[in-house]
Amino acid sequence: MKYLKYLVSVLGTAVVLSLAINNQRVQAQVAYGSYIRIGPAVGLSDDTQLGGTLAFSYKLLETPVSFRAQALIGKGTAIVPTVSYDLPLNWQTDVYLGAGMVLTSGDNASPVGNKISFTLQPGIDYILPNSNTIIFGNTIIAFDAYRNGRGTALSL
């Protein structure tokens, strides 16, 4: 215990010196195809719900894989993280199929149910030429999505 102060100070000094000596430039990399989007959400399974969605997509540059997450807000709220396989149709259009899970809050049903469940998410992204605008559409199919056993939930 007596030497703990000395050990911490020596280790701290070593870390600072190694960072100062091994100073390398950091270069930012553009994440083409990654975006944040907003739009409507329509739940079609349990008493049709209208709501909103806030979505995020991060596209890996050298592989046809994206990490996606959506927040669906209706009578209840759900977060839907997925990993998708992207298939480019041309330089501005991708279709994708994602798999993930639905994370819900509370007892009120969101547009994709009120229970933690497995989901599939097919969709399409279209980048408008000469702009920073993306038109998107997707469907979230949540399996066994309701606590009272009503089955599959579907949201557009």
C-alpha cells in the first residue's frame, strides 16, 4: 500500500511519455452511405398505429454490411438495432435485409409490439443525385412481438 502512490505515478508518467513519443497523425474517414433519417412509422398489426421513426445507418466501407438502428415512437416506444447485408443495384440505390431485435419500453404496444423479439428488416435506400438527400423505405417484421400472444408485428 505504501508503494501504490509511486507505482501509479510511474505508470502514469510512462503512459504520457509513450503517447508523446509515438505521436501519429489521425486522419478522418468519410462514411459514405451512412446517415441519420426521420420519417413516419405505421404499425399494421395491433390497432393500426401512426407514429414516427428516427433511424441511423452506418455503412462499412469495404464490405456490403451496415449497422442500423431505429427508434419507433407510437403509443409505445421501441428501439430496433439490426445488422444488414446491403446489395447495391446501382451507384445510388441499395436494397438490404437486416436481422436484429426489438427492444420495447413499457406495456403499451409500439408500432412493432410490446415485447423483446427477433426481427427481420428488408428495405431500400435511394440517394438523390447531386444532393445529400436519401429516400428510404423499410418494413420491420417482429416475430412473437406481443406479451399476450397475438403473434407477429409489422411496421412500415
